[in-house]
Amino acid sequence: MTTALVTGAAGALGRAIALRLAADGHPVAAVDVDKVGLTDTCGMVTSAGGQCAALACDLREASAVTAAFDQAAAGLGPVRILVNNAAIYPSRPFLDVPVDEYDDVVAVNQRAYWLAAQAAARQMTTSGGGSIVNIASITMHGGWADLAAYVSTKGAALALTRSLARELGPHNVRVNCVSPGAFPTAAEAIHPDPGAYNAFVLERQALKRRGTPEELAAVVAFLVGEDASFVTGQCIEVNGGWVMT
């Protein structure tokens, strides 16, 4: 099976994606700045019988991104699946956002997607093709107060997806986007009242339950698999029917 590299693999969604891709038979390069979380993720993968390399990486550093892909290829084989999942989401009113915080959000959520996609595509175009999945967010559809930097980068993830799908298609590289809804992860800590936020989510969803990271991972697994071999440039919404576009 082909090597998959997952960024943000120490978090709940990235971990679920790594576990699912490993269960499907892919060697997984797990990338994150959180070394402890990476160890946990790879431990879960190997305990389940999969193959995993933990690659600690600050995605804000271009040289570190390049090094991670070189390590993945050397240890597991050429990367032919990339899941751009890592993101940060500082919350504060737009008028109070300092430029260095904005720059950090862009560096992790947007620039790193570009860098990783470029590094992956260089390997994919010389090894027969591949698949890139960029993780966006439901917030890009309607905006979200106090998260302007995060929301804008998630919109950029979709725009990048469409551009790369067009350009890389002739090289047999498919590029798609998955837009998660409000999954119960550590990110919800930005909301001061968890109960009220849960009620807010369920009121807006067509399905009156919260989704699981494994359900998101299943959609990613579909997109990188043979069953989606003629799917590129698309964005799949995984939000329980909150947004229908």
C-alpha cells in the first residue's frame, strides 16, 4: 500500500484519520509539533497492527516540512497520500487580533498546506500519482465571530484544492477537500459554555447527534481510495446536515 502523511496527527481528528488509513493498510507518517501526542497516535496505530512513523515538525518552518517528507519517503516509501489537517484557532475579536497571531494562523493553516502539498506533489508526480485531501471547516460558509483568521485560512484551503486539482490532474494527482462540522474535540474549549454550545450545534444540524472523528476519517479514506478514483476538485461537507451547499 502507499504511504500516507497526516499533519496534525496528534489531535482528535488527525489521530482518527491516521488510524483509519493505517487500518486500510497504508504506512502512516504522523506529523505534528506535539511530540507526546504523536507518540500516543503511533502507539495506537502499531497496537492495531499498522505501521507508523512519528515525525515531530513545526509546520511554520519550510525546511522542517521538507525534512518531514524526506524522512517519510526514506522510512516508508514515497508519499502518495497527503492529508493537510493541522490547524490552530486562537479566538479573539477581529479588532484585537495582533498581526503576529494572524501570521501564525496563516503559517500553520494556509502556508503549511501549500508547503506540504508542494512537497507531496513532487513525490507523487515521480511515483505514479497520488491523492491530497485538505481539511477545511464549516466556518468558511457563514463566517464565525472571533475567528476571522482561522475562517479565512479555511476558505483558502478550498481555493487551493480547486487550483491544485486543475494543475495536478494531468499528473494523476487528485486533490479534494473535506469540510468538517462541529465535531467534539479539544477545539471546543474556546466556547465558554459547553452545554450551550452543544445545544447550539444540535439545533442547527439535520442529524440530532454529534459526529465522531471516525466518521470524518471515513470520508477522508473514501477520497484517497480507489472508489473515488474519478473525484477531484471537490469539497465534501461532513456536518450532519448543518450546511447544505
